[in-house]
Amino acid sequence: MITWIYRLIVLLVSIFVVVNLVSKEKIKDQANAVIVLIPLLLRLLMIK
């Protein structure tokens, strides 16, 4: 049960990061969002 809640929270944060990624125009800000997104996706898939 806790694992599903954890995954749901990570998914929600990932969605917010993707929305932020799409809304930014500067390449620097987009790169920063991608750097944040990669570990979140790995955690969502339960890959260390």
C-alpha cells in the first residue's frame, strides 16, 4: 500500500515537472527540468 502511495506522489511530481518543462522557453531551464525528471522516472519504475 505504501509503495502505491509513493508511486502516486512521484507520478504527480513528475507530471508537474513535465508541465514546467513544456512551459519553459530557455534551453537552460528545460535541461534543468530534464535533470530533475530522470531520477523521478527511475523511481517511478522502481529502478535504482
